[in-house]
Amino acid sequence: MTAALEINEIHKSFGTQKVLDGFSLRVETGEILGLLGPNGCGKSTVLNIICKLLLPDAGQISLMGQPLNQMNDKDRSLIGFCTQRSALYPDLYPAENLHFFGRIHGLSDKECQHRVGELMRTFSLNTFANTRVGQLSGGSQQRLHLAVALIHQPSLLVLDEPTAAVDVEARMDLWRLIEDLRDRGTTILLTSHHLAEAERLCNKVALMRNGKVVANGSVADLLLRMPGQAVAKVQSEDHQTITQRAMLRGWTVRQHAGHIKLFLPENLSLRDIIEALDGAKLTSLSVQPVNLDDAYLELTGEDEMMIT
């Protein structure tokens, strides 16, 4: 089956700064793929290249099987892009914004009227029909921004940190909308710094570092690459003793944000861990199954290996 989006060995530099270094990615039709990585790793550059706002220095991109560099302005309507910063017109009403962007994408007045009515209902915007966009809350503006990206029914929806600037309640509301889009078969490429967001919404995730993808697959696939099934987080001034005793047990030891992390072969109890560390002085100890946060830190190299 032809992928919705296929990127092969993209390179991009700005002057002497190499931003993308052989970046490759494949997004299947009907899935949500989350692109995760630290600030400065090149995520936004990838999105700008996909949307033809930047040109790559080398590499190939195809959208629905068609080379991106051969697509004309009409073909670009295959993509809907919801950026971090709203492109809405604050003095217009929600329906006016939707109609305006619909016409930009080439919809007729009749098509616009149909789509505007549909999206106003789907995104619960009718309540604010007589409110200018500039007076809406941040969460409501972001819902409208997402609706605008969908006005022309794109084949690929690109979401660049869609919940970064909203409160928790609005984030949950947007998650439900994105889940509904996913369940309807919308193909979505999403970037996010909320790992819980990616874990909840995405069929697959791709972890990015230094301009390339370093790991990708479903969350379950990535967790299988972990050096244990559970992780114990330890605070102690006696790093050397804890590290030596953990390694004698065959546990993988990492350090992050002042914690020692012990990857365990199974979800052991706190008592079992304390006994295994044989009386080492601990300030605090917690244990939980490995999750996407742990996979992100381990597979992108953010965790540091303990050296004794």
C-alpha cells in the first residue's frame, strides 16, 4: 500500500549548521504518527519542508505516492497544517474564518457553507458563533485553528504541538477531537512535547535526535527495546555503592535529573529492591513499569550511563 507520506534521507543546513542529517520517515494512511524529540532536533524544519515552506538540500519526499517537488499549488491542498501559532483573524467570527480559508483552498461558496456548518458542529463552535475570535479562550481558538486546517478535507493533517499553549481542560478536549479524527481514518503527523499525549493518541511514534530518527514503531515496540520491564528511581548520595550492587544483579543503571535509574527484569517490590541494594543509604525510592518517558530518554540518549 502506498504510504500517505514517505521521506527518504532528507538533509538541510542553515549556513554551517546542519539541522537535518539523513532524516527518513514513513506515515501510513489512516494512522497518527507522533514525531518526538528535544528542542532544536529539527522537528519544525521537517514540517516546514513537508509543507513546502522550505526546500531540502537533498533527499526525496512523496505525498500519496507523488513526489513533493513535482506538486503544484493545487496539490498542496492535500496537506492541512495546524501550526503552533494561530493564523486566525481575531476580528472575524469563527464561521467567517472558516469560510475565508475555505475559499483560499479553492472551495466554492456552496462547498464552504457545507464544510463550515459541519466543522462548527463537530468542533462545538456554534456556541461562539457571535463571538469574535480575538475574544475566545485559548482552547476555543485552538479548536477553531484545528477546524481551519481541516476545511478542505486534506489527505494529511500536520499538527505542530497542537496543545502546547492551552490549559489541561482544553488539552483534554483537543485530545478527544484528535482521537475522533483518528477513529475516522484521518492521517495525522503530530509533534508534541507531551509524551502522555503521544502515548494516548498515536498509532506509532518516531524519536528524533540530531536531525534524524533514532527509533520508531508503536509504543509497545519501543518498550520492548528497554533493558528492563520496570524502572526504579533512586535518590542517594552513595551512587557508587548502589551502582555496583545493581550491576551485580544484572540491572542496567542510568542517571537522569539527579536520579539513579535502575532498569529491572520485572516489577519488583520496594522491599525486594532495598534488599537487593543491601542496605545502601537511600533518600527516596520509587518503582513503576517502563513507559514512553523512559523509552524516550533511553533511545534518544538523554539518559546517562553510570560510570564507576
